[in-house]
Amino acid sequence: MPNPVIEIYTSPFCGYCHAAKRLLKSKGAAFTEIDVIAHPDRKPEMIKRSGGGRTVPQIFIGETHIGGCDDMMALDRRGGLDPLLQG
């Protein structure tokens, strides 16, 4: 089974975005980064997909909205991140 597509909406000045990307990289997970500062036209898409989330990062693994950095780190502590990354 192929690994799910991972998308993370970010801004270059966001420490939480950098931390979230570090965690994904440490797991060997490939992801697509969508910079909402460089591509402001993508921000409404992020807000809609996340159910109203206006802050970055907003993280999606496959069709699952993980939330932000703290949400993903909590998921990892509970042991729930690795199974999602494997598909």
C-alpha cells in the first residue's frame, strides 16, 4: 500500500511550521508544503479543508485533517502518527 499524501500549509516565519516539518522529516515522511504567504490564493482552501482553521500549520495526512503542530505532536505521543504515515 503506498504511503498517503501529506500536505502541510505553512508560512516561512512560523516556528510551529518548522517544528512540524522537522517531526515529519524525522519519520522519513515526504510531504508537500503549501506556503500561504507565497500563495495567498491557497489560504481559503486551507480554511475550508480544515473546517475553519486560520492558523498555520494545518496538516493533512491523506484525507485526515490532523490539525496543527501541537495536535500532530500529541498524536505522535499517543502512538497514532506512525500508523497514519504508513497508510
